Amino acid sequence: MQTNFSPDQLQDPDTRESNGILRTCVHCGFCTATCPTFVLLGDELDSPRGRIYLIKEMLEGGKPATEEVVRHVDRCLSCLSCMTTCPSGVNYMHLVDHARHYIEDTYVRPWPERALRGLLSRVLPYPARFRAALMGARLGRPLARLVPGASLTAERLRAMFRLAPGALPPASPMQAPQIHKAEGIRRGRVALLTGCAQTVLAPSINEATIRLLTRMGIEVVITREQGCCGALNHHMGDREPAMALARANIAAWSREAEGEGLDAIVVNTSGCGTTVKDYGFMFREEPAPWKARAEAVAGLAKDVSEVLLQFGYAPSREAPELTVAYHSACSLQHGQKVTAAPKQLLAKAGFRVKEPAEGHLCCGSAGTYNILQPVIAAQLRERKLGNIARTGADLIAAGNIGCLTQLAGDTLPVAHTVELLDWMAGGPAPPAVAAARRAA
């Protein structure tokens, strides 16, 4: 693709990077066939190719973003299916992230949208605030049906109430800053990103991860200064808060890596993993020490499935006679290119593993997407659940808390992959297993 940025524009590192990305696009359109929003809406501007044209014109013009550009960029899930499909290697992830930051710098959103996005960015990354917000939403949940109107604002409010769980698990002491010693001879040492939303919604995922790794002889460190990975802010174009959160993690993990050493930084929420693995790029223009630390942290980051394969996971129970529909989270299959490991581990644990049709398509969660774009998210959810139902599976496994939250409800029970693997290696059975057996 030909671009026409001025020399002055190319002095900006983000524009310079985007220029290189735009020039790799050859207009082939392969991306349109695998883009969830184009598949649903059939609008070229809601395809990666269409968004690339809009972003190119916006950045080259150097003018404030228009409502049209904002509308179509906002509809992008950042599922990155287009990057898996693209034969030219267009790094759409970095391009759309730049576009979102540019939009937030130049476009004034309607006040209800500004208020909602501000609320999400100031609440979701902080577990204590998030827990308090969910408790309030739980009390107001019966009122969701009374929210008037069919506007996008009304749909968003209803989505927030609908996604709030009916009950919250208690906070887990295992997630507090500490060192979980390896059982027997220590074979490895890792840091665990406990996350933000996941620590509140499903602390059982971190508990299962810690139990399983320590049982395998791996020491698990939960650093005191770590927090949210920054993905939620980053994907809303809110750069400075995202960089501050990432900086805290980099500092904490660097001290551990430079001290006793780390074999990996384990991430069991794939949306977070994609961002942590991108820290090197995010900090490419930072002073040399920060850039080097960010690159080192990105190099150490691994999905929990990668670590379990590396250290030789093995089950200790007999095969459970359960069929699992494996939902491959977009951030894992497209963002991190981790596709085989989770399925191999589930099969090794004794589960019959089924992959639903259209496995490349997003479930509609996508961070805050199911709140900010609830209508499209709901359509994608129904499409995904329909494909899963046709597998005849007993339960759903996935490696991302957002997907698990999106797919839960009036359907098959859901469990994180690591919860199932922990159970088959001597840990407690997750509630999804009992629910699946009751339904059998």
C-alpha cells in the first residue's frame, strides 16, 4: 500500500511504525473472510482491510478522528484473526493500537461514553475497586430489565448488569504476595501474574495454577508490586495508565529475574499474556534500561500451557470419561500463536477433546468489548455457543477469564484449562465437572 506521510510526520515513532505496517498491506482481502465483524455485518469498513484504509487516511491527514472512523475502529475486537490469515504479515495489532491512542488524543466522545470508558479504566484493573463495583452491580441486577430504551447506552448498562455474577467467591489468600515452595526437589522457579479481574471473578484459576506447578516441583513467586498487565487501558487507547501498570510489573519481575532468577513469567489469562509478551514493543522508545527490562520480561512471559508442556505435565487420575469442547481464545491462538499445547495437555489428561466449527472466530468477550459493543458481542456469543453445542461436549474449556465469563450462563459448564489439568493431577474437581456429570 502506498503511503504519503510527510518527513515531519515520520519523526513521530508511532507514525513511523504505522507507516511501515501500512506499506506491507497488499489489499488482498484474505482478512475479510476471518474477521468476525465483517462476517456478521458484511460492511467493508468493518473488516481489517476497510479499517486499514480509514486509519491510513486519518493518520496521513493529521486531523482529529471523525465519528465514522471512531465507529468502525471501536467495532474491532482486536481478536487478531486477520493477522493469522494475512499472507503479507501485516501487524494489524500495532496499527490499531496506534489508531486507538490517536483517537483518544483527538476525538471528543459523547459524555455518556466518556463516563463509561473512564469508569472501566479506573475500576477493572484494580481488584478492590472491581470487587466493590461487582457487589453493587449484583444488588442492582434485578433492575437491569427496567433500563429503558434501545440506545447503545441502554444496551451497555444492561450488559454490565448481565455480566455481573450472582455471587462472588471469597478472596483467596493464595493470591497474596508470597513464595509458594516447590514440592520435593525444585525443578524450576517462576513468577505468576495473578491479574486483576480474574483474582476477583475466579481465584480458583490461580489456585489451580499454583497447586499444579508446585506439585510439579516448580516454585511460584507472587511479587508484591505486580498488578494489572495494562491491557484493558491499552486497548482503549488510554496509553499513560497502561504504561504505568506495565512499568510496575516490569520492575517487580526484573528484580526477581535479576535476584534468584526466573525460568518463566507464567500467565494464565491469555489476553494478559498477549500484552505482556508485547512489552518490548510497548517500551521500544523508553530509556535503555527500561527498554532492556521490558524486552527481558516479554521474553520470559509464557502461557501456563507452554510451561506445563516444558516441565512435563502428567496426570495421576484415570481418564474421566468427559468430552471437552476446547474454545481457543483469540489472544492465545492469534495473539500468541499457542494453538496445540492446551489441546495436547487436555488429551494427555484423559479428556476427549472436540474443537467447534469456526474456532477462529471470537466469542465476543474481547476485554471490555462485551460491554462497549454489547449487541455485536451477543451475536458472536450465540454463534459460538451454537457451534460448541454441535460438538456434543460435556463442558467447555478455555484459557482466558474473559471468554469463560462470556460463555458462562444458560449453557454447558465452563472451566479454565488449568483447573481441569490440576484436577487430573491430584487437585480438587472444579464445579464444572460436577455440573457436567449431573447433566449427563
